[in-house]
Amino acid sequence: MKSGDKLVFAPCRDRSYATFEDVSNGQQVTKALNLVGLETGKKLYVEVLGILENSLLKASEINMARSEGRCQLPGGQEEVWRAAGNEPGWALVASPANEMVMLKRQGKPDISVPYAAFKTEAGVAQFEASKDNQKLAVRFEHKQCRDTMADAVYGWTATVTLNGQVLKGCAWQR
């Protein structure tokens, strides 16, 4: 929320507040928040990476921001990644605890393959696995991604390939 010319964050399930400072290159965090309604006064759910010093949140990256969102529990080992896209609608969850990566597509059967840790290098996280003649390849690039249908901005772009069919969307770390 805005208080005068300052931006104030209220952490989930906490009665404290922190003043916000965007320390990202080119004010990318603030630009992302404005895309989903900060400038127009919308209530936002935001996940940023940064440092909290006393009551000052120095945000350096955005993980996820969406209008009218609600607090979410951390993913932990239940979920380490989520990704989603539109036209056609799809969603992906990577779950070490359940030892699987699950792809759900609108109007098609769910696909699950065995989980293995994503290989991350130079801002790219990748995963490949196959099961029952289903080959799944996942590539997340650490670049801001906007989902206008969900009125959201995410920290990663997503490319999911299932047996040669390419699905594009956004991803975020849980």
C-alpha cells in the first residue's frame, strides 16, 4: 500500500510493516508492480527477493506479483516450482516430496514424470524426464514474464515441451 510517497509492505500472517525500496536494476521490481496495478491503487499479493534491514525491505527481484491475490504458504518440499500458461491452458508443478513433476492441460489427461532436481546455470533452470513414452522437457529462464489473463507478473518465463508440443507461459519458485 502507498503511504504518501512511500510504499509500505505488510508481510503475510504478520502485523508488522516494512517500507519498500527498489534496489533492482532499472527499478524492474517497481515496474512489474505497476503492470499489475500498484499505480492504480489495486491490492496486490507480492513475492520479492531482497533483504530486510530493520523496517526497510530492499527488493532486488520479483518472484510473483498479482492483483487481488492472497497469502500463500511457502512451497517447501511439497512444491519447488510452479508454471502456467494460456491458450491452451496448462499448469505444471514440480514436487520433490511427491517425487514427481505433474503437467495438467485443459481437456487432456494429466502427465506425471519422476522428479529430479532442476539443473540451474546462468539464469536458466532445466529439467527432463520421461515415463510411459511421454517425454517432458522444462526450461525456465530468469526473465520477467507477464500473464495478462491472470493480471500477474512472474520472475521466470517457462517453456514446456511434451513429446514435441511446445507450451509457453510463466514460472515462479515456491
